[in-house]
Amino acid sequence: MRHCDRCNLDYTGELTRCALCGAPLHGEAAPSPFPVATWHRFRRTVHRALILVALAALAAAAIVCAAFGLPGLLIALAAGIAAFIVAKLLLTQGPLGTKLAKFFSIR
């Protein structure tokens, strides 16, 4: 179990710094009693997918620029940025229904 000397608190899991003061934790890491969410397990895959989306958007923008000139490039870049943002939201956060409910909540 990891321990914070400043706050005198013990932590389980893979934390490296105290949640209250930010000081480094000392000791051996103990497994967390809580299960890891499934979308956090595939962090490397998610980052690779986002890189592929960004590269595909750049390739599409280059093709559109070659075919239609600068106005086409601007439209393609805007569409690529929008696709990247949607992909990032879908790949890096929880289930889609939860995200949409938070995004469109009236609060």
C-alpha cells in the first residue's frame, strides 16, 4: 500500500501522487479493490485509432486540395477536425449514451 507522508493517508491502486496534496507516494503499489472500466484497458489502441483518424483526415485534405484548390482544402480540414473530435469523444470516454446524456443535459 502506498503512503503519503504529508497527509498521512494510505492509497491502493496505481497512483503515484497524493490526491490531496500532490506529494509523491512511498511504498509498494497494492491492487485496487475496484474493477477497471473496460474502456480504460485499451488506451494504447485508442491512441493508435486517433492517430489513424488524424492521418486519414490529413490525407483526405491533401487529395481535396489537389482536386479543388484552397476552398476545398478548408472544407476538408474542417470536416477532418470534426471527425477527429467525434472519434476522440467516442474512443476516450465511457459508453455513448452516457456521453450524449451529459452533453445534451439542460443543467
